[in-house]
Amino acid sequence: MSIIQYLRVILFAAVASLAFTSCDDVEDINNPNTPSGGGTGSNNKEQTTYTIIYYASGGGAEDTAAGRGLDLAIEKSIEYFLDKRKLEKNVKFTACIKWSKGYEGKYVNGDGQTYRFHIDKEHDGHDFEFVGDNSYPINDPNNIAEFISWSKEVAPSDEYIVVFSGHGNGWHPQVGINDTIEGTRGIMRDTDTGRYISCEELSMGLKIADTHFRMIFMGSCLMNTIEYVTALSQYTDYILASSHISVMFTTELNLLAHMLERELKDNSDESFVVGINDYLSNGINTTISNTDHVYDRIDFTLTDCRKVDGIIEATKSFTDTIIALYDEEEKIGEEAFKSKYGATIADMELAMAESYHFLGQFMDEDEINESEYIRQSFTYDLGDIALKASSALNSTALKNAYEALHKASQDAQSVCYTTTMVNKKKLHHSIVLTNAEKWKERNYDDSGYEELLFNKRTGWSRFLKRNNIPLKF
């Protein structure tokens, strides 16, 4: 992958423009459930205090060689807090950063070490605390939990927002960097150890930390998968994530701090969602007219995790329905099935092959193999998969299953933004989609997918192991 191509991926700040599209049921965002993160509620006269907990990993040698990338973006992000000193009394900030080895910047000398610090109205944060060298494993659940616990000790607040920032890769059974990587992976690549944080590791770290967050912010690419959202939803009120390539504004946490300091009227769900709305619009507000197709497809979704169960239940119903149709065609034969439903299972699969794919949409197909370690993404739009299936067959049960899934997805999305270049204005969560041949070829049996909480609750792998959808990837 050339440096020019790579720079297209990482040079993000102030280059994206969103055509902001709220999801169908934004009016339902004022959830009657009391936020369980310790918030003071809308009737308290004192302003709610927030701590932003920032867990970040640099972009590695390829970013560093270009003199840009995540390390530089992380540096600029913390520079705001360390040098400009604009925090108000109700916002605190903690950070644990693993810098890329070889990156020399304002706060690091190129050794690739891991430091942490905290800052608030009274504490300037310049006393960096050494945590570990470049062998420090950011994927260790105990390290994740310890940093969160430390943050709560040095910067106690009513509410906590945790941000995970690094190169992400969605959920997939294998990657091209290191054959020794085990289990699920895709959250924050650690180039020094050759590991991603896996879904299980992050879930375990949050469980050990024993903290319920106001929001988990996944500041990495391809993170808005229903598999991740299901696993993490029990630890937070909201998840903010992207199904496409993420944008570097996610490291501009000064904008998030500003929103928490000045724009929230209270700690109600409605006020919080409006604040995140403003944060996104302020963070990605420049034109793409003078840029290339790198920035064509960007999205962010704020998921109300108290409504995720509805998506899970609807996905299980859809899976049960489609599996029953496979069984029926096997039993009565293609001709009888086509006579009954107007098309065959094979026809339905051809339609499903056109489901919206969340691969790095900025790339041409001939670039895929050159950047396999980043772009080996097999996630598609969950609602679009169901829509394509229900449109292909004259099945009332399948259409009802799609409609229930679509409604549950929209109910759970408090905010949903897409760029002007995304053909689909209403995105659903992404989901792993593969077929029976690729299931075997990519060794999904040993990948851990069937052990994911989402799959245990929906049985989605039943469909993945059975279908013959002619997928490109």
C-alpha cells in the first residue's frame, strides 16, 4: 500500500462534510429509564460532572513514517487539554496512551512507551506517569480495567465517558498482519505486540472495572457492528461508533469537552442526545468539494443501549424465519417453492448479495489486496440484508420479520449521520455476512464467532453456515 493511499485513510481532520440525517424515531430519545451511570438527573440544580477517559494507541510504523496519522492526532488532542487549559469545573480528563515506537513528538521521544495523566480545573496534568514500554499489552483486560479504576480515583465524577481510539477493523475471523493472533479481534490495533483488542478482552476489562458509563465512544474504524454493540451495551447507556471508516475528528476531544461544559442543559437523555448531535455537527463541518473519494462515506450512530434487546430479538426472529424457508425449499423442492413464493432461495441469495457493504468504501476493488490487513472487513448492513431477502420472496412472514427488525434498529438509534455520498441515508448496524464456503475457508468454526453473546442470543451463525450468497469478499 503506497504512502499516498495510506495518507488518504488517515488524514482526516477538517476534511469531511455530513448531510446530517436523523433516524426515524428521534422523538423517542427521551427514554424514561434513569441513566445508571450515577447521573444527577435533570432536576438537580448543580451541573453534572463528567470524566472523559481516553484509552488510545498510535498508528504504528506506517503512520509514523509519513510523519502523520494517529500519533500526531492524539498529540494534538491532548495538547488542547495540556496547553490551552480550557477545562471547566464540571469536566475532567484522563488519558492512557501507547505511542508508536519511532514517533517523536511534543511529549514523546520515539521510544514507543505508554504514559497516563489526568487533568481538571485544578490539576494541569503535565506529570506523565510511566505505565510501560512498547511491550505493554493494551489488550490485557486487567490493564483496561486498572486504567478505568485509576481514572475514577484521580478524577471522580457523576458520569464517565470512555473513548477507545486506534485503528479498528470490525469483526472478522482472521487478519493479514500476524498469523499468531487468536480469537476475535478488530478493536484498536497494537502494532508493537501485533494484536488487536478483542471483543472478549474489552468486555472482560469493562466487567472487571465494574463501571457503568454514560457513553462508550469507539473512535476506531468499522466499530458499529451489532456483535460489538451487543457485547458492550450492558456497560453503558450509549455507544457512539461508525460502521465505515472513522474520521480523525474523533481525536478532537476538546469538542466533546466543550459540549459537556457548555451545551448540556441537564443530564436527561434528551439533552445528552442533542449535545452529541451538536458535537458531531461541530466536529465534521467542512466541505469535501476539494477532496477526493477518500471521504465519500462516513457515518456515526449513537445507539441507546437500553433498546438493543429489541434489535437482538428481531434479528433472532428474522434468522428463524429465513432458516425455516431454507428448510421448506429442501422439503418441497425448488419448483413448488417458487410456485408458492414467486422465487427460489437461490434468487433470494442473489438479491442479498447486493446488500450494502461496509468495506472501506473509499477504495477501488483493485486496491483491496494491497491493504488486506486493514480492509479485510466482512460487515454488511443488517437491515439491508433483511430488506433484500424480504423483497425477493413473496413471504408475509419474511416481510414482517424485516419490518420488525427495521423498526427495532431505528428505535435504538438516537442519532444517525451519513455523508452526502452514502447512497443509503438510513443505515442500520453492521453485521458479519459470509457464506457456507467462506465459513469453512476462513475457519469461522475456530474463530470464536459462535461464542459471541450476539450469536448465542440470535443463532445468526445458522444462516452464515448455510447460505450460498455469491459475495465478492
